[in-house]
Amino acid sequence: MSRPSARSVIEEIATGFEDLDVPRSDEPADGPIEWPGYRAAREAAEKRTGEDESVLCGTAWIGDVEAVVIAFEFGFLGGSIGQRTGDRVEAAFARAVESRLPVVSLIATGGSRMQHGMLALSQLQRIARAAAGARAVPQISVLRDPTTGGGWATLGASADVVLALPEAQVGFAGSRVRPADAPPEAYTAEAKLAWGQVDGIVPPADLPATLQRWLRLLSSPTTEAAEPPSALGSANLPESGWEAVQTARAADRPRAAEYLDAYFDWREDVSGDRCGGVDSGVLCGFGWRGGRAIAYAAQCGTPTLPAGFRTAARLVRLASRLGIPVLTLVDTPGAANDAAAERDGAGASIAELFEAVASAAVPITTLVIGEGGSGGALAFAAPGSTWVAPGAYFSVTSPEAAAAILKLPADEVPALADRLRLRPQDLVALGIARSVVEPADRV
């Protein structure tokens, strides 16, 4: 298979690339463990690619953002990671920290360089340490074909935003060492997206613009809190608790996607909890509004799965680390509470989001736009910085659940809705919400 060279990939996405000047560490002719034929293989790789190592590291401009670029040359011994690869990647992250530049990794590697033995494998520890020490700057990885072994398990999977090219081979196990009966589709970028390990699949033609947008979003810190969105739909307040519940449950009321589209000039989503789960009922990402970046985590009106809480927690922690304020939208009948949710760690995932919100170093703004069902909704809410839309409610539990808990007949559910004081105006009176937001045309 013909693959584009690392330099041609860089030229497609960036301008003004300048290689970092990294001293070459001493190495015996046949490598650190004197592998027979290694020198000849290396010389052939240099002649074939015009490069002297499996990775290029330097600085370049991607759109209007300067970045450190790490690009693997698969034609050089399969893009394998050896001692000098580790030297260059470590130097790249050091430059990123020194100059406060984001890091973009363009990965195409089969993994560690066998001919270097354990010295090659130990480079993964160096790379992991270097990446961990650069968490103050944004890190984006682009998974090319293939991204396997330690390259996936360090630079690829650990990035803040993980993008992949269509049909790229992605997996810890390379194609020659997998179980014979392993389905090949499990080792694709598409599978990793479905399993919450990749944020998006990007066609090569769209990659330059996508990277420009992501770098702009992640490199725009600000200390100012996000303003709450204006209300969509009716501005009328409910007269009763039951009316509030029915209004919030109406099928035709505005949902999270409509609020986000109205609020942001444009936005980019992240996807998945990075450990096997995706919740389509939670939208997370970063958006551009009025010249600045704001992160968002929004419930879409469905019971929130453990993967949804973990994805939101990932989003809040990332925004906090990069200095970007967060907007959360509350809209759920409650956390998913079936056996599958319990198996997947419902309680632990909710606790993870509570902790992320409580410890955030950036301001978080919350708007309740629909149902606010118990702790599954509260985990998305910012204490002291929550607003409520006229067509929403927030309750310790649903009126139906309250009736079941109190062993009351179903015909008492509407009355219980009143007793729970869950209307927007009740929430303001109780100090749970700061105020009821108005539609844009009435602000």
C-alpha cells in the first residue's frame, strides 16, 4: 500500500514547518542490542524516505495558530519507535511547554522498534512522561494508517482530542500479532469511534480546516464565565407543578442541539468516555461564540448513561486545564438505572462528574432547559451558577417516583408535583436557580 510521506502530510495541513534541532544520541552500527542487518535496513530506509529517523518534529503554522508538529514516517522501518524517536518526541514536548504551543501528532506507526529490544519499548515511558508534563498545552492526535502498538497507546489515545482518518487501522495489537479469529473491523478507526475512543473521523480533504478549528478553540483561554443562553420557545411560566412537568416533557419543545446551534457561531464535538462507551443523549465539545471559546456538556432529554457522565467529566476536566469556561445544559428524566447502567458504573460515573464540576478551575454556567430529574441532572449543574428556562423543571425526584416511594396512588401524582416545588419560579425562590431566562427578543 502506498502511503503519503510525513513531509507531504505536514504540507497538506501546515505552512512554514521547521525541524527541531535535536542532537542524535550515540548508537552502535547495528543498534543498541547489535541486531544483525539493522544497519543495512536503516540505511535502506534513509535512502527510500530521505529521512534519518521515523519521526519528524518541528514547529509550523496551522491556520493562524503556531503549533509543535510530530509526524511519523511509516516508510522508515514502519514508523517504529526507537531511541532516537524518543529523543525527538521528548524534545518536541519540551519545546511546546517552553513556547506554550499546542501539539499536533500525525501518527502512522507499527509500534516499538524490535531491533532495539527493551530500549525501544522503554521509549513509551519517555513519551508518556513528556506528554504528561505538557498537559498545560492542548494536544491533538490524528490517527493515520496504521496506528498500532505503543504509538496508539501513548501519543494517540492520550491526546485531548483524537481524530482519525477514514478506515485507518487502529489498535494496540498490530495486524501480524492479533488472534487469528479476531474480526478485522475491531481494529479500525470507525470501531474506535463507536466505542468512545475517538472523537471524530475526518476525511483527508477536511483535515486542514478541522485542525484549524480545533486549535483555535483549544488555544483561546479566558477567565470570563459563559452567559446563560436565551430561552427558546414560550416565555410563559407554569401555574402548577404538574403543568411544569408536562411542558418539560412535551415532544415539540426545544432541545439541547437547538440551544447549542442558537448559542454558538460554530462548534466541534468530542465523543465518548475513552473506555468503551458513547451516550448519544449527551453532547459535549467546544464552541465559538462572540470571539471566544466555550466548552459545553449538554443532556438531550434521555436518561443519561454512565458513558454520558464520564464524557461530560472528561470535557469539564479538559476545559478546566486549558482555561476555557464551560456551559452545561440540563435535560434528563434522570440517570439510567437499569441493570446495564449499574454494571457500567452508574454511581461511580455520576460521582466522577460531581467531582469534575466541584474542582473545576474555570467558571461553569448551567441552564436547565427541560427535565431536571434528580441526581442525574444535578451532576451537570453548577452550584450558585444555574439558570432555568420557563419551560423546565428541577426536582429531587419525579412526581411518579415520589408517589412510588411514598406508596401513594397514581392519582396523587399531579398534587405531588405541586408539593415538590419544582417550577422555575420555585427554583428561584429556593435559591437553586439565579433567575428564569428570557427569550432573546425580550432581553
